[in-house]
Amino acid sequence: MALQIDFAMLFFSVFFFVSLSEVQSVRTFNVRDYGAVADGRTDNRKAFIRAWTDACNRNGVSIVYVPKGVYMLGAVEFSGPCKSPIIFSMNGHLKAPMGASSDAENWIGFQYLQATHIGFFGCNNVNVSNVQILAPDDSPNTDGIKIGSSTHIRILHSKISTGDECVAILSGSSKIDVSNVHCGPGHGISIGSLGKYQGEKNVHGVSVRKCIFRKTDNGVRIKTWESPIQVIVSNLLFQDIFMDRVRNPIIIDQTYCPLSSCNQQTASPVQIRDVTYRNMWALHVLWLLFPWIAANDSRAKTS
């Protein structure tokens, strides 16, 4: 069966500060105007890349728009840097081709971009690399990358500075790989919160590797609500992580509640299984012992 995904929302804002003149000059680039065909059979890579390229090279806010329909799309990379903000707006479905292409490690990729936040909901086989996400460190509810109901998502070689989570992994996510990411400032990398809403799904197979946390409130965190919702979080790996001036390096919080009205008298029914922490460091001398730390930090600063 061919792989099909529904991007409930894939939002890409390339720069955070947008002038009034840029907002007034918004232009939409409809992939159908570039020859995309919503028949579920035609490979639309060229049409999508042409629409992205024109949007990326334009001065002024641009929208790459995918209308309703099923679009077959081979492996593709959307690359920057771009001149102005871009919103990637999906109302349709993307379908991978049968055969080897549908098994590609990186089916859809975004690289060499600056953004304020990226959201993946209902996505499969997406790769994000060499991306810089910047938002004010005092801005609330500005997760850098938010992942929900998605599988095979890779976040690689990127720098995320924000006022909330650098990466938030939510209900229904599996096979998520975050590696060589520089996080800070912000709230760290979190799984959850989970257990608040009916219908939430398990989270399975998350790895966070070779990451640097600098001046963050938290490092790696699992957070669940005290509620009757039963969810399982399993097979988690946190490995080769360096933390510098991190307030709470490792947290498993099963009484999570950012509100003042929580009861916090009932044990959380969310089950957390098979969590591994390996090589977690927080000493400056380790820069000399582990060269990848310095290399990763240098790459993140210049990306």
C-alpha cells in the first residue's frame, strides 16, 4: 500500500519579525498553477519544488498552498535560505509512490531555513535538518517544533531558541529522532504533556541524541497530567547530551499542572516504560574530552 499522509497543518514562518509592508504584500503560490495534479498517480515533485522556489526567492510574505486532493509526491527537499517569510499551507493529502521511494529515509525534507516554529500533525517520513528557529525567550507558548500523531520524524543539526519547548512530542507520535540539536534558551525537549484529553494515543520510540542544552529551564522532560486518561509512553532513549546552566536537567513529572486549579491528589495512570539515560554531561571540561560537543555547537551557531 502506498504511504499517504494528511498534513492537518504544516506551518513554516521563516522569520519571526514581519513588517507591515510585508504582511500587506502576501502572495499565494498554488502548486496547481505549477502543474500539480491531484490524481494520486502523477509525481508532483517538480511542481512543488517550482512553487517553493518562487516563494523562497520572493521579497514579501509567501504562501505555498496545496489545495484539496491527493497528490503523489516523490522524495523531495525544500531548501533555503529564503528571502522572506513562508507559510506552507496544506489542505490536501500527500501520497508517497509505491516501491523504493515510499521507503526512503527522508521522504520530505526542509533544510537551511530560519523559522519561529514548525508543526507536524499527522505526518510520516519527514526530515528537518540545518534549520534555525528563533523566537523571543520571554514569548509564551512558542514551541520551536511540535510533533503530534506522526511517525518517522527526524530533527537534525539545528538550533532552536524559543520561549517554550525547543521540541514538544505529543500524543500519537512514534519513531521520532532528535539529534545534534542546540536547544536554548527555552524549556528544553519534552514528551507530553499527556493524559489530559480523551482519545490520546501512545508515544513510542523516541530518541534524543548528541544534543546541547544551554540556559534552558529544563533539559529532557516527560510530563503527564493527573487524570483518568490511560496512555503508554515507551522505548525512550536520551544519550550523549551536554547541559550548560540547565535548571532541571532530567524530569519525569507525573503531576504536571501549569494551572493553579489542579487537584493533584490522584496518581497519573499514564505508564512510562523502558526509558534509558546514557552519557548525560554538564561539565565544561568535557569540551576537551568530547570534540563533537564543540563541533555541534559551532555548526549550530553558524547555521
